[in-house]
Amino acid sequence: MTTLQIALIGFGCISLYLAMAWLDSKKQWKLIDWFNGETSNPFISDKVAQAQATISDKDAEIAELKERIQILEKIVTEPAYELNKKINSL
């Protein structure tokens, strides 16, 4: 193989990869995942997985907010907090 052929093959591989990356970003075809063996069909958008991810994100956020509310309730119901509030109001 000549140097020109090796350079053309390398340029072709890079061009193919960039084209797949562009199609992935514009059309959500998942071609790169398909070539890596991470998905079964590159032309089906995985809306179910996206919905599950958003649901799990929301569940995590709700749990985090519940923890914050519990901490705030503990702070507000402490007798020291009420005493500080009365002192500050004077």
C-alpha cells in the first residue's frame, strides 16, 4: 500500500465517523452506538428509555426535596429556634 492509499483510507474513516456523529445529533439515529454494539436498531429513537430516565430523575429530586423538608421541620420545631425568634423580635 502506498502512503496515498493509507492517507485516503484514514481520511475516509474519519469522514465516515464525523458523518455518523452528525446524523446522531440531528436525527437521533444512534449509528455510533450501533457500530459499538450498544443498541439493536439505530433508526428507532429510544423514547421509552428517555421517559424512564426523566421519571427516575424526578423521583430522585422528589426524594431530595422530602429530605430537605424534614430537615427544615426539625429546625423549625426545635425549642432553640423559637427562643432565637423571640429574642430577635425584641
